[in-house]
Amino acid sequence: MTPAIRLLASRGIAHDVMRYEATPSDDEYGVAAARALGLPPDRVFKTLVATTDRGDYVVGLVPVDTRLDLKKLAPAVGAKKASMAEPSAVSRVTGYVLGGVSPLGQKKRLATIIDASARDLTRMHISGGRRGLEIALAPADLVALTDARFNEIALRD
């Protein structure tokens, strides 16, 4: 049981845990998860960690078939600039490995922004805290657990 799943269980939050075969060669962990689970990619969200010009670490959740717009993320957390965090820092700050970072159960609660596309979903899918593990839950529950806000932060190609 990962910290993310323990948190959901301890709070009595309705959720489903889904498992899939994750391969070490997957570069696009989120896209691979959506494909393996037969889910539309716009309902599966990847957890990305960035750092701001103030030195804060922040989390952005965007659909797996999009990219994080750092220019929109920065003002959403009250910063002027943001850049992707170094991989070693991501593991150190969240307690999770890349490709398995969950917005839930992190070592330290980070400011979290969820792309606005999740607002109207009844359920969204996020990492369960390790590769090959996804959690389905209501976006409102994720917001309540992380003090997240919705904002348009996804870049669509």
C-alpha cells in the first residue's frame, strides 16, 4: 500500500485502484498507463513537479497527452517563473520515483494546480504512487485532499 492509497483509505474517500504492467522502457508513463488501462488520455493525469523563481516546489496535474505550460503554472502559484524540477529533487521532495509520482501522500504538501479540464469530470485517474498503479477518484476529492486549485495549465499540441 502506497502513502497515496493509505491517505485515501484513512479519510474514507471513494476510489478505485487499477493495476497495469509498467515496463521500464516506457518514456511516457502516463500515456502508457492510459493505453494499458484502456482509458481516454484526457481522463488520466500526470503529476509534474516544477520549481519557481522563489525556490518553491509546486505540482501541476495535466492530461497525459498534453504538456505542462510553465508560463501559466507560475502565476497560478503566485510566481513570476517556473521550470521543471530536477529528477533527483522530485524524488527527494515527494518521496516517489519518476513515473510514479502521486499528488497524494507526498513527504511535504506542495502547492497543487490541476488543469481546468478536470473540473467537470466525475472521475479522474492519477498515479497511485508507483509505476503500474493508478487511482480513480472524483476531482473534488483530490482538491479537498491537496488544497489544489483548477487553472488552465495544459498545452495541447
